[in-house]
Amino acid sequence: MATPRTISRQRRTGPLGWRVRAALALLLLVAVATVWVTNRLLTDRFTETTRNRAELRLALYSGNLVSELRRNAIVPQLLARDPALIGALNSADYSQSSQRLISFVEEIGAASLMLLDIDGRTVAATDRNRLGETHRTAPYFVDAVRSASTVFTVMQREAGGFSFTYARRVESQSNTVGVIVVEVDLAKFERAWAGISDAVLVTNSEGIIILATEPRWRSLTREEALQAQPASGAIERAIQATADWTAQPPDAYIRGEAVMRIDGRIPFRGWTMTTFTTYASVREKVNAVLALEIMGFALLAALAFYALSRKTALRMALFQRESAELRALNARLQREIAERERVQKTLAVAEQSLAQSSKLAALGEMSAAVSHELNQPLAAMKTYLAGARLLLRRNRPEEALTAFHRIDDLIERMGAITQQLKSYARKGQAEFSPVNMGDALASSLSMMEPQLKARRVRISKILPDEPVRIMGDRMRLEQVLVNLLRNALDATKSVEHPEIEIILAAGETATVSVRDNGEGIEDLELLFEPFYTTKAPGDGVGLGLAISSGIVTELGGRLTARNGEHGGAVFEIQLPVLNEGTGANDTIEAAE
């Protein structure tokens, strides 16, 4: 029979044991619920973060690829106008041509350059082993001869992979004498991608893989590549087998492992880029946080057991176990910090590569601008030389000397134009002085006089009696006026009786209006954008109005365009005026 002391002890220990068991059960339920909720929330969050980083990398890779293609696209147009290469094709003397191409390829950064004669034979090349090869049936040769613009060609190599080339025909006196071929080095992007953890592939508009981190994927479709060779290169390095009972639905499966697939459109001939990123990094981050939570609950459990158990050995064992777990957690956190630092360094290198590509693209745009701005003085010099030759044959040396003086002025103007284009790249360095707009207009008309007389254009001028002065750079103002006159002259090519009206007025601002009776302007919004042109290929590159608009803006004014009420286009320059004068009409006709 139980004694009263025994009954009393049972009453004390019974409820105490029940409370302890209830507290432990509640702690276990809270721990499980907390871990489950945290796992769901952090998995979603880190998955979105990983996807955003993958999309950023895809944008960087796509931008670098497009920048490389556009930077090389302007090269054939410039080399097709090179006098040395044209002279070599005309004279069949190619002794210096290969060396000239080699000097170009080091500055351009292309894979190779080739000069083909009219029969498709390689007469000059940066790779001298290719001299004498015949490309008469090659698509880039056939398409370049038939087209008046630069053609882009993708060809599969016999040794594997693809070659990417830009080609343009070389003309001499309106006759095709050869073809210049520029091979773009896109293989360097594959080599760069090989060092990352993601798998990358690029497909053309037909869905064929042309660039990939896995060489055996090339020339296959995306589905065929994944079936034939499931990413044994980069994907194997990227995927780490991780058991995850709460994994998000994957975008794709490679060798049974879930990977995130990101597709992006490349703004070039319908190309697309696809990257595959593993979910393993997501699990590592989530598991690290879950480990912290589990560690916290373990500490609570250890404290509970410590309160219940008063044995020193048990307390020391629990303490040692907790210390070991904390050291392991600290080591894992150190590894994660090192990994994040490595990712930041990789992103910094990618940003530097993108900045360098932008600088090279700006250099190509400036080269095209120099070619455009020097065409007008060169055409005028050719006209004056022809006139001087005729005057010398007729024994009129005094008049021929006048033509030579004009040629000398044009040479000085060409030097000034190159200096102006440097100023266009480095804004804010020009020194302004008072400029008489009437004198600048007369000088511009004098420069355009040969073309105006050849076309029999009727010129009407409305000028004020008093001089109109502005604060600016006369040479750059004349450059803008010549561009506007040239555009008006081109706009009236299809008009039977071409007319150009020039109005100079002074009020709150000094205003110069150039009107023509052409067909007008179709797209006013894109008119002042660089490389926008309505001219035929070879007649212009679309930089004149863009440069003119920039010059007028730097002078403190604005350049606008609109269609006239009775047809034609109207370009108007408005600049701050220095003096106020009264105006009078003065109409001059220069038709004959």
C-alpha cells in the first residue's frame, strides 16, 4: 500500500512529466511549421533572384554579341572605298595588299580579312595560306556581287562550327572589280562562355544552333541537341545533385536534374539566345537559412534538456556538439561569402567588356561621319579640277588660277571639317565669335555653286538690309548650311523645275529657312537620328542631319523640319541674335 509521501511524490512528478512532454511536442510542432514556411518563402525568393541574375547575364551576353556584329558591319563599307585596294584590283598588283589588310585587322578586331577579284580568287588576305583560293560559288561572293549594300552570311565549316562574314563589292568607275570579305570572330564568345557555370546556346531564325558552350550542339535544333547530348560539358559542372522535397516546378530537365531555362531574343536577323541555370545554388542558400533555424531550435531543446538534466557530463556533451555545429555553419557561411565575391568580380569584368564594345562602336560611327562630311568638298574639287584643265587647254591660265585658289580653299575646309568632327565627339571646346549669317550663307552657296549650276536649280533668296549677326563658329555654321542645301538639292532630283528658297530674317532670333519643291519628308520623327537616310545605298549614310542638329544645339539654337503647305520640305535654323535689323526682300534667280 502506498504511503502518503509516495502519493505526494507521484502527484508532483506526474503533472511535471506531462507538461514537459507537452512542451517538447509543442516545440517540435513549431519547429516543423517554421522550417516548412521558411523553406517555401525563401525558395520562391531565391529562385526569383537566381532567375533575375540569369536574365541579366543573358542581356549582357546578347548585348556583347550584337555590339560585335554591328561594329564589324561598317568595316566592309569603309574598306570598299579604300583607294589602295581599288588601285590594286585595277592594276592587278597585290604586293602590298595583304600587308595593308593585316594592319587593318589588328585595329578592327575581326577574325580575318580577304580581298577577292572579280573572278572570286583570293588576291590578298590576312591569312596568307588562303591566297589563291577560289570563292566564286561562295554565297558571300555571289550575294555581294549582286547587291549594292553589305551582305551578311553564315556558313557551316567542314571542320565543324560556323563562319560569320560581312561582304561588300568593290567598285571602280561604276564597275565591280572585286569583293571585300570580313570574317567576324564570334568564337571568342564561346570560349568566354566555357568558363561559366551556365550552358549557353544561340539559334538562328530557323532554329538551328550556331553558337553553344557544347560543340556537339552546333548545327542541331535545340530539341535534337538536348536529346543527343544532354549538356555533358557546362551543365554537368553546373548541376549538383541535391535532394529537395519542396523544389519549385523546373523549366527544363537535363539528365534528370532540374534547371532554369531563360530565352531571349537577339535584335539581329531573328536570332535567339537560351541559357540553362541550375537550381543547386537556390537550395544551398535555403538550406543555409534552414540550418540556422534548426540550430536555433536545437539550442532551445538543449536548454530544455539542460534544465531537466543536472548531470555535468550530459551538459558538456551537448555543449561540444553545439560548438561543432556552429563551426560547420561558420565555414559554410565563409564559403558563401567567397562565392558571392567571385560572382561580383565576374559581373565587373562583363561590364568592362560591354563598355569597350561601346567605345569600338562609337569609333566606327565616327569613321562613317568623316567619310560623309568629306564627300562634298571632294566632289567640288573634282569639278574645279575639270574646269581648270579645260581652261588651261584653252590658254586661259588666269581663270584656271582662280579655280586652283578655290581648290586650296576646299582643302583648308576639309582640314577644318576633320577638326569639327573631333569637336563633335568632345563637346564644349569651341571658341565662339561674332558671325555675319549673310556672309556665311554666301560662302555656302559659293561652295555649292558647281552642283547648283549643273542641275539648273532656281535659287530665291530673301535677305534683310541690315547684317544679321550671331555668336558662334562660322565654319560649323557653313557646314550646317551646306548640308541643308545638299539635302534640298537631292530632294529635287525627280522634279522637272527644281527650286530652292532661302529666307534670312532677324527678330527675337536669327532664322534661316531652306525650302525646296521636292516630295517632302515621310518620317519626321526619325529624321535627325544617326544613320537614318532615304537615299539609295552608296549616296549617303544618314549622318548629315544628325551632325547638323548637334552643331546648331551647341550654338544655342535648334534645327527643325516640316513639310511645306504647297509641298516640299522646310528646314529652319533658329539662333540667338546679337543685333536687330529691318528686313527687305531681295530675290535672285540663278537658273542659267
